[in-house]
Amino acid sequence: MAGELNDLGKRIARGIAEVKKTTGSELVAESGPVPLAGRIASPVIQHRKRRAEGTHRFVLILPFGEGEVRVELDPKDYAALTREMVRFWNEQGEAASRPPMPLKEDEA
């Protein structure tokens, strides 16, 4: 039981450290509201500046279950993600703007 409490304490400490990373930063800008996964529209990207380090980060806010997942990217990774998104939209064209359609099963 002592081992379980120690493990729980470590997980809580890691969670608090992750929260401090985001809360210890100042919001520079955020995206407009976007509806994702059938949820009410909310901002999905935040540009933040960490006060202590003086570094810039981009935070992707993605729906997951009942909550959300926040993924922090440095500017280089954010730029690579943006390039990949633009490449996808250019290749897919108008088809990328349509909602996804369920796959039709082969009728035998």
C-alpha cells in the first residue's frame, strides 16, 4: 500500500508540473472558435509566452472524451504542422472541406 501511495504522489506531482507549464505562461493570441467532434465551438490553438524562460509555445487544444488534451509545440514544430496541413488542403482540394462520409460496406 505504501508503494501505491508513493506512486500516486509521483503522478500528482507530474500533473501539477504540467499544469504549471501552461499556467506559468501568458496568452499572446488564440484561434477563433472552431467546433470539433460535435462540441460547442471553442479556441483550438493558443500562442503562449513562458514568462520564466522567455520562450514561445503553441498549445493545441483537442477534444478527448469528456475533457480535452493540450499539446504544447515549440514554434519549429508548429510551423511543420502548419506546412503539413496546407499540403493536405492543397492535395485534397474541395474534398477536404466536406464532412466525412461513412464507408459503404460491400454488398454480397
